[in-house]
Amino acid sequence: MRSAPVAPSPWIISRRDDLVWLQGSVLAGVALLAVFWLASPRQEGAGLGAAALLAILLWGVLFDGTHVWGTYARSYLAPDPGSRAMLPGRWSWGLLAVGPAVALLDAAVGSGLFPCFLLAAYLWAYWHLVRQHYGFLMLYRRRAGESDPRGARLDAALLWTGCLYPYLRFSLGEAYALSGLPTVVPPTLAGPARLGLDLAFGLVLAALAGLVGSGRLEPFRPGPKHLLIMLVSTFHIAVFALLGDLLAILATLTIFHNLQYHRIVWHYERGLGRTPSGTLARYLALGIALGVLWYGPRVLGAALAPTDLARDLLVGLGWGVAFHHYLVDGRIWRVRRSPAVARALDAAAARA
């Protein structure tokens, strides 16, 4: 008598690993949120205190720097051509010079260019962060055998609605106005704009939820992707509501992604029968070294810089490292365009 075929797992790695690493890593973000909320001054515009700066430095060295090392270990330093296939050309390293160049130009002509550069940097950082969650969302759809593009667009709309709403609402608040970044909406219209945004968010969310529940575009089967959308959206709304400094917000939101990323890198490498950087100890040591070289100047150097220009140069260079990571990371995980990546993830899932 033949046994019934085993249904494919809806989890990217396994139920346990996904709940711990891909979903449960939000708890690290909650912990960092509590640290920043307790350590930050209560008055708007007071900036970050020493304890908050130390928390950002430790996050950058131990989590953000190591996750960027994971990108390079899984791509530039990978021995197989498939892992390096989507890498950009040498021109991409020129991104490191963009921030310092803008800082020098701003200092020379006094044009206010550097705040515009910072706004663009934060926008790219946020787009990259949400895009990575979107990547996990699409992997969950792939594991569940969901291929209808209408359903994919609906899931993406839910995720982006839950993430863009708190970002836009924060941009209309007093904390953003005191950040020195360019504003689009006049202060007198910020209050009505926030109210209109709240109403629009409620209506759009209700419409999207109705489409999901109706099953008109795709049969509704509750699964890991819905848990991910709920966790990401709720977490983003809470972070923007409770914190007022953009760098603290970025760190709090990103640590969730940092841990997800480490796990998917190891999952990918396992599918190819290897360990990134050879061993866990080497992987962590090299990642921490990158974090020190990157976040030492970016945080401590900028805080102690004797002039505004010196600070902007260091901050701009730090963003350049991030820009290069965003570019590389946005190319190397394209499962639909890179069969080698899809095969590695599938092979690792089969072993889990």
C-alpha cells in the first residue's frame, strides 16, 4: 500500500526556524525599542543621549555590520559563479564617495544639499528594509504554491500599506520637523494632513482586508505570510509612534531584518553544502570587524567630529557603505531571475 504524498511545507526553512528567526526576530526589535524609549530624552528635538548612542554603536557593530558581511560572504566571496552572477560592476563601489562629495559641495556653496542627501538616504534605507520583508513574503508564497499575480499584488499592497502609513505619518509630525530634513507639507497643514492620512489608511486597510477575506482574487488560506505581514506592519507602526529620532528608528526596525538576513544567508549556504566564511567563528569575527570599521567612524567619529564638515564627511561615508549593500542585496536574491538561488534555497529546505 502506497503512503500518501507529503504536502510541501509552507515554511521557508522549517516551522521552528521560521518562528524563531524569520518571525520571532521581531522580539529583538521590541527589546531595542524599549532601550531607545527609556534612554531618549522626553522633549522633542533633544537628540540622542549617550546611552542611546552606545546602543546604536553596539547594534551597528554586532548586528548591522555582521549582516552586511553576510551579503559579501554569500556573494563576492562565494566560490560558485551562481552566487556571484547578479553582482554589479566595479562602478558600484563609487557609491561610497557620494555622501562625502555632497558634504564637500554643500560646505563649498552652502546650498543645503546635505540634508537632501540624508533624506534620500533614509528613503532608500526604508525602501530596502521593506523590500526585504517583501522578499520573504514572496518566498512564503512560493513555498505555498501560490502563483497568481493578482494575489501577489494584494499581499504586497497589504505589506506596503502597513509600512508606508507610519513612515508618512511620522514625516508630518513635530519630531521630523525638528530633524532638519526637508519638509514638503507646511506646518500649518501637518495636522489636517495627518488626520486625512489616518482616514485613508483605515479605508485602504479595510478594502484590502475585504479583498483578502472574500477570496475573489485568490483563495484565502491563512499561513506564515499573514503572520509576517501582521508582525511587520504592527512593529513599524509602534516604532514610529514611540520614537522620535530617525537613526534610532532605523536601528530598531533594522535589527529585525538583520537576524532574518543572517538566517537566510546560512540557509542558502547550507543548500550549497557549505558554511559562509568557512566557520561560524570566522563569519562572526569578520562581520564584527567590518562593523567596527564602519560604525566606529559613522557613530563615534561623527559624534566627536570637531566641525560640521568633518561630521558630514563621516556620516556620508557611512551611508555609502549602506548604499553599496542595498544595491548588491537587491540583486543577489532575485529568485525568479536566478535559478541557482532558487535551487539552493529549495535544497536547503529539503534538508531542514
